[in-house]
Amino acid sequence: MSIATRLTFWGVICTTGVVVASFVRVVTVSLIKYHGRKPHLLLESGCFALISVPIFVGLTREMATNTQFQLPPIEQAFVYTMLFHLFGVAIRKMSRPEDKIHAPAMTPMVQSKPTPPRLLDRIQGHNNAEIVHLTVDDHYVEILLSNGLRHRLLMRFRDAVAEMDGVPGHMVHRSHWVSHAAIRSVERDNGREFVLLNTGGKVPVGRTYRDTLVRVNLLAPRD
């Protein structure tokens, strides 16, 4: 093939590969996104090879008709294409680590004796401790204080959250509220995300509340 033909051939091959890889990535993510998991790399690479190999073979036969170029067996072409795609994914992961979860960047806030939340007035003997975690317990609300003590109040959960006015915090789950100052870090365990408290507690993150945590830089956005 002439130089112009070679440039055209490889340009078409590379462009086709990028388009097919992007299409496969979007489809595999969309199909399993509701499970809260990431696509399996072998599945993604297999789909890429399944779609792209026939295209590559057809283009090669069309553009290399007057050369002695020999196409490899179809099964070898399939394996080579999968390995090429896995290599590309590895390069992408190294340049943009999407699974890295780190402790939230806390901005120190200098306050002079902030007003305690109204909910704290319902707790006897709190000894000026701070409320770090609220959770639902049947018809009760369980309250965790910064000194490690727990209290149970008979009230609605949404009313308890409303009485935390003035305290920066986040709904991380439909049954959990946590104080922003009490968050130590965020971790992923077996495909699920958890907020770790400085008291040692571990609170699950609900899928519908994840975007709220992303907006305040407590979690990294997903692709």
C-alpha cells in the first residue's frame, strides 16, 4: 500500500476502535448501573472484540486487496483485540484513577461557642457533648453523642433532623444523618460506600443520597 493508503487505513482503524470502545463502555455501564457496580473489564473487552473484529477484518480485506498481507485466524484476532482493549483500559485507569476514595477535605471553621441544636435540649446529662449521628430505630430516633453515649427519643426522624438546625450535617441514607465535623473518611467495601465517623462508627451511603455527598466533596463523582 502507498503511504497515503496506509495513513487512511490506520486512521479509519483507530477512529473505528475509539467509536466502538466508547459505545461499548456506555452500553455496559448503562446495563448494570442500577446494581451499583462497575462493569467487568473482561465483559467490556469481550464486547469490544466481538463488535470490532468483524469491522477490522472487513476494512483490511477492502483496503489491502493488492498486497500480500495475511490476516490472522479469527480467534487470534479476537484475543489480540481483547488484549489491546485491556491495555487501553489500564492506561486510562492509571491516568485517571476513578476508584480512589479519600478523606474529605475539611475546611476549619472558627466559631465562638455555637448555639447547641434544639434536639440536644431533649437529652438529659449530655455534658455539652455534640450530636454526631442520628438513625431510625423503629418509632424511636437513636442519637450518638461525641462522648460515645447513645440516647433514644420517641419522635419522628425528620423532626429530629429538623431540630439539628445550625449544625452542618448530611443525610447519607434515608435512615441516617451525620454531622459534617464527625466524618473521618469515606470507604468502599464490597461495592458499597460507607462514611466512617471519628467515633469509630460506620454509616452506609444510600444511592439516592450519593449526589448530595458528591456536591460537598465527600465523594468522587462516578463516570
